[in-house]
Amino acid sequence: LRVPKRATRAEVEAVFKNAGLEVAELEMMICRFTFYNDCFCVVKLANEQQAERAVQLLNGNMSLGAPIITRPLDPGFVWGTRRTVEGVVGRHVFYDDDGITTAINPILEGRRIQLRVKTPGWGETTVSNRIRESREVIKRHFSKFGLESIGAIAPNYGDMKLHPRFLTFMDFTTKEGAEEAQRTMHDTEIEGRKVWLMDCDITPWKAYQIGRVDARRLADLQEKGLAPTEIDEEK
């Protein structure tokens, strides 16, 4: 299925249940930095007849606020395949208890850092080139600190702001590695661009999405003062 990025596992399961379909297995992934899903969901139903009905009944369904796109599963699909990106763990984790723990722990343990870079950042011309070059620069300069995962790259264009602007989040394998990266690299130049390494603050919209994914985890973050108590669904 193709589903809206804000859809939760429970909401997807409810769509099938309301259509009279029995979900035997469901696999979704979420971004460990935004807690949005990757818009792709795989569902195994009770039998082949239900699978055929699901394709017919749910294609174009608007229950999740945008059309769901359904199609039969590719026979070559392998359940439980983890995603990595050139030696760095990918930013998507399985939407289950272990995956949510993987996404939350860097916040709880002080291992997540916000990287800002002076515009226009690294790379030339196209968006894809800038994203690719930014990832390579990050890996070249931060792997020595125990870089675990890199978030989505958000290149900035046009306005040449005086101060570095948000580029991405980085998770490190240890708190010590994250702190050493901040001490060593904050307010320096990397390959011709000034960078800042800032603490990771949870915004109201991100807190809202965390709560949709796992209300108990959000409450824990709020209790520890790591997430705002006032949340907002608008980004």
C-alpha cells in the first residue's frame, strides 16, 4: 500500500478491520527523526480471497485523509529486510516496539545532534547532487565520532543567511561521541562552509507525531523535560 506519511499503524489496521478484512501481518517503517512513516506499507491478509478484495475495496480509500493506493505484493518481496545506506544505518526503522525504541533512545541518551550549515551548503546545481554531496561530507567528517545514522538532508537555496541553517539530524552511537563532535566541530568550517552543531530540540509538531506513534513514549519524554507539553499537529 501507499499511505499518507502521518498515518499510524493503528489507523492502517483500522482501515482493514472496518472493511471486514483480517490482518495476519503488517510491516511499516518510520523515520527515526520525524516519526513519519515512509508511505509504504505491506499487509498480509488471512487468505488470497481477502487479498483480492482488499485491492478492489481499498484502492482510493480516503479514510486516512488522502487516497490509499493498493496493489498485489511483488513476489520477490522479503519480509523484515533492513535498510542501510553505504555503511550508515538508514533513517527508517521498523514500526514496532524495537523500532520506536531505536528512534527514541538517541533523544533520551543525548546522542542526537542538529547540524546547521552556512547556505548554500555543499554540492552544486541539482537537489540530488546537493543531498548526495552533503551526505558524503557528513560521513567524511563525522564517522570518526561514531556516526550511527543521518536524517533526511534539507538543502537551502537562495537566501544567503548570515548564520548556518538547518541541514539534518545526526545520531551517534554514544553520548560521548556526540559531545566530542560538538566540542570539536561546532562553529568551525567544513569544506568551505561554516557549521553549527546544536542540541536536538523536539518541536511541538514532532511531539504531536511522537504521541500519535506512541503516547507512552511521548509522556516519558515530557516527564524528563525533553519534549514540550504544548503540542501542535501543524508543522
